[in-house]
Amino acid sequence: MRRVLVVYWWPDHVELRVAVEQHLRALDRGPDRVVYLNAFRRPPRWHRFETYDAVVLHTTFLALRWSHDLGRYRRAWSWLATLDCPKIALPQDEYDHAAILDEWLEELGVTAVFSNFDEQTRAPIYSRTPRRARFFDALTGYIDHGAAAYCSEHARPFGERPFDVVYRAMQLPFWFGSHGQLKHRIGVAVQERAAAHNLRTDVSTRPERTILGRAWLDFVMSGRATIGAESGSSVLDSRGEIQQRIRALLASEPSLTFEEVDARMPPGWDSYAFFAISPRHLEAVIARTCQLLVEGTYSGVLEPERHFIPLRRDFSNLDDALERIADTAHAEEIADRAYQEIYVDGTWTTDDFARRLREVFADEQPRPRRRRSIFFAATRAAEEAEAGLRRRAAAAVSARFPNALPQVALVSTRVRFAGAALRSAGRRPALATLLVRTLATGAWRGLIGRDLARDLLRLDLLDGFERHHAAGRADWRIRVEAEGDELRLVSVPRDGAVPAPESPQFVRSIVWDHSRYGARSPLDSAAPLDGLVGLGPTDRYEFAALSRLARLHPEAPWTDVVLRGRSRAL
């Protein structure tokens, strides 16, 4: 029995997508003892002294290369490089921050990489890792037998499904290139033309209509057909410079179209072909749902005309393709053939994937197990005993009060955030004074609540960034701008010029523009592994409660209030 460590990252309170969970748990049904370590939390200290026969660095862990605070993550998890055993990396979206991924894999001593691309396609991505690591081809996801059994049990007969075409996708940012725009554009095009072919559709590209968990499989089974394109990008972004350049363009001109952005980018920036099959294509296979897909190779798994109806990249044959979907017998024939050849007769299941991982484990020479010290044994015993007590207490509470644990977790999270918000208010005497004055006048309705807590937490983020900037450890700092009656806090590069802040005569709106760097930031900039808070889908956070307070007290020195009196130092 091998001892295998799987390192991944996922917030505790967020539900895993079905495809991600199946990919993560691929080794569960084998003979190995698998230990899962979530990088969202700090690891137990005894893990650093443990001996493993193999380490798997999951996709979700390697995605931390996109984090603005990657340096802290790398330092926190650098001990993985000291483990003397095979290390297998499962990266995805390898074209995104490619050079950083390449350096990180070399730094961790990775010995095998399961890549989504063949040798020729991945050549521009990796220059360092191939010196030590072997490469193997892999898919972005695999078919799970449990999911297939669920679909077989719950699928409706093909002719009785309520919709002809179902689809969900988000409009990807422009830095994924013209290929990234296909996911959105195919949904719009089919929605516009479906009525002309009398097709019933449930198609949306709006983020709020995203479907997670088992409900996603139910959704795919509700349609006779689904649409899509290969996963991937037509852009190689080595260190995020493409993303930053496009963010800067959109920050100055938010209405730019993709074509207008393309015209301002360097020649050839959108000329790559990092394409691969997506897990949703395999989910459609087990749901026995016909697929209308933009023409491509689909990692050699799906064949056009045999497993899906091909659509030209310019959509010039869209009407003909929709007519083929309208032919129920033809669409069902394609769906049934894909099910038989890809799932029943194919080798694309999670068990097949796990077998390939174990073959790589077996190729490596076993390492002698190190002797453990008394300190190691005592530390592990104490931590495991504490964890066992927590599990037994949770089980007892759950047995007595089945709905108690989710409520306890929710209350715990709210108390934690409320405590952080109160500490933030206490550190801002001017703001606390305004709140007291507002409460005394009775004008508190719509002010005290979640919005205020969210605002105070994000003010703490600003404080943390400024502290780290003063110490030379932050990647950016805050510039204060005024436009009309709006006070705007803008994240700018650390070494960028920051003129003296302006303060509007009357403030009615306060916002934080973090569009250069992304939509998430750590809850505590001094401890970035403790969790993230969102800044909104547009990377622009509006301080809703503070803006209401500003409208009640427009004459207050809001620049000093928000930045705790440090505005003049900026």
C-alpha cells in the first residue's frame, strides 16, 4: 500500500463542481492510502516530517499561480520540495501564467507532468521542467462511473426531454483570445437562430445562472442536444502581462469590443492553439445528449460526424446544424454512438486515469522511510486526537440535530466576519464618530448590516496593502482619485507614481477599482492563506454602506476617514 499525498486548494464553504471533485478523488477507489491536504488552510505541522511514496499536485493547487500573493503561497508550501518521492503535477490552463508555472514546477522538484497538450503544442510553455520531469498526455477531466450510473438512472427518454438545446457558459475575458470568445458567441448565435427552427432552448451566458453539483447533470439531461467548443485559449500569457495590458485598456475605455482590443495588441498575440476537450463534453456523453460543437480535434477523443455534429468556426453552417438537431432520430443516433464508444468501450474514465497515475508511481524506485522523532509522533498524535474529537462532536450534534451543523458553520463564519468588521471600525475613530452621530439621529436604517461589515473588511484590506507597501512587500498600492462627487480608490503598481490625493467637495459615492489585478483579495493581507473576499464581477467594489453614510455626511473629510488619516502621506 502506497501513501499518496494529494495537495489541492478549495474554500471550505464553497461547493466543489462535480467534474473537479471527480478529478480530485480519482485515486479513492484504489489500494493506496490517500491523504488530502487542502492548501486553503495551513497544513498541520507534522506533515512536514511525514514520509510519502508519491505526491500529487492537483490542478486547483497549481492554479494559485494566478494569485496576486503567489510569493507567500510558494514560501508557505516550499517544504513540498524537500519530500523525497515522485511528484506528479496535474496542471490545466497551462498557457495562463505559463512561465510562472514552469518555474514553480521546477522549484517543487516535480518528476512527472500530466499535460493537456501534446509535445509540439506545449513546447512554448515549458523550458525548465523538462530537464527533470517526464510528460504524459492527459484530459482536463474524465468520466466518473458514479456520475454515469446517476445519469442512467435519472435520464429521461430522448424524445421526452423538455428542451431541444441546453447550454451554460460565461463570457470569458478578452485575454483568452478569439477562441475564448467562442464559448459566449456560440450561445448567442444559437439563441438567435433557434426560434427559426422551432427549437426549445434553455441557453444562458449570464454568471448568475451557473449550475453546480448534481443539478448540472440534471440540466444536461433536460435537453436533446447541447452546444460548445473546445476548452482552452488562443493566447500564451507567460506572466500575466497580456491580462494586465488588456485590463489597462478596458479601465480607460470600458466599452471596447474584442475586435477593438485586438487591433491595439501586438501582432500574433492571438495566434496560438491551446485547445483540449472539456469535462462537459464527457458529461454530455454519459447524459446521452447530442452535441453540436465547433470543429476541432477534442484531444483525439471525439470524432466529428460520429460523436458530434460539427459547426464551422465562423458559424456559416449553423442553420444546417440546427436542422440536424431538429431531426430527433438523427440526434439520438449520434448521442447513443458516443455513449457506447466513448464510455462503454472507451478508456476515458477516472479509473483509467487513476491507473495511469499508479503506473507512474510504480516506475519510480521506492524511498526508504525516515525514522520519526518523538516530537513528530507527539505532534501528530495531539493534532489527530483534536481532529477526532471535533469529528465525534460534529457527528453527535448532527445525529441529534440534523440541520444544526450547517447553521453552526454559518454562524461561525458570520461571527468571524463581524469581529473583523468591529476591529476595523475601532481602528477608525473618525468613522466610528460618524456612525455614532448617525445612530443618535435615528438615520441608521439601511446602514447597519452586512453591507457595512463588507465595507469595513475591505477597508482593512486597503490598510494591509499600504502596510506591506511601506515594508516593500506589496505588489501594488492605492491611489486616490476624485471624479465629480465620487471618491475612487485605485490599485496601481507598487512603483507607479501616486500624486497627492484629491478629495471631492461633497462625497456621495466611494468605490475601489481593483481591475488591474483581479476580482479576489485575501481576507487578511498578513495571512493570505486564511481565505479570500470578492471584489465583484467587474473588479470594482462599491462601498454601499459608506456611500450611504457619505450622503448623510457629505462634508466629512472622507479621504482621511477611508485611509485612516494617511492620505497626506500618500
